[in-house]
Amino acid sequence: MLEEKTKAPDFSLLDQSNVSHTLSQYKGEWVLLYFYPKDDTPGCTKEACAFRDNFPNFRKLNVKILGVSADTVSSHEHFIEKYGLNFILLSDPEKKVIEMYGAKGVLSTKRISYLIDPQGLIYKSYLKVDPSTHAEEVLKDLESAK
């Protein structure tokens, strides 16, 4: 787990289209970096669909959503296609970034998120995430931050 007000560690991971993304490329923008256990499982699908459904609100606030799991690029591609997801999913099969951000659990990736401000600092950590209400919780925090 990373402390609020500390610099979010940079990383480079591939997305669902095999395109590399670094956290530093989003400097100057708000980023929601969310970690989840597995594509196409009930809780993870509920959480991803809530972000999908609230995407226009995140876009209005100029927030990039980056989901991270240990699933493969092709798994992410299928997950996005199946549910019409409209944001980036990053593949971390070696769990290096997952571990760097304190999301490595004993059996699977922990469901935690970080809201990162435009300067690259952790604005808020979400260590207990309810998949059905998390998107709305983050939006409320963003609206009060701006």
C-alpha cells in the first residue's frame, strides 16, 4: 500500500491492444489506477461495468481509468469486447506493478485503487473496495477535489 501525498511509482505495461502505457505519460491528468483479481468474474465484471457506465462523468472530469490485473493481453481484449468496456486494461502477468502498489495478495490480486492527481501524487488510496459502489465513490472524491 502506498501513502497518500507520495509520488506514484512509474511503470510500463501493455494494454488490451498490445500498446505500452506508462503512468508518466498521463502527467497533468487525473488517473484512477485500479487493481482487480481476474477478468470476467462476478465482482470484477460488476466493478468494470460500473466504470463503463460512469465513463462520461469521468471524462467530464478529465480522468483516465487504468485497470490492472495479472490477466493476459488477450484476456483483457475479450473482457473488453464482451462487456463493451470503454477504458484501458493493463496486463501485469509478472505482477511487478501489482506488487509495487501493494495489491499482491496470497492467492490473487487485491481489489484496491489509487486516485492519482495531475502532479503524479497519490491523492487517495482505496483499500476496501465495494465493486458495486466504487465508481460513484471515486466520482464524489474527484468532485470535492476540484
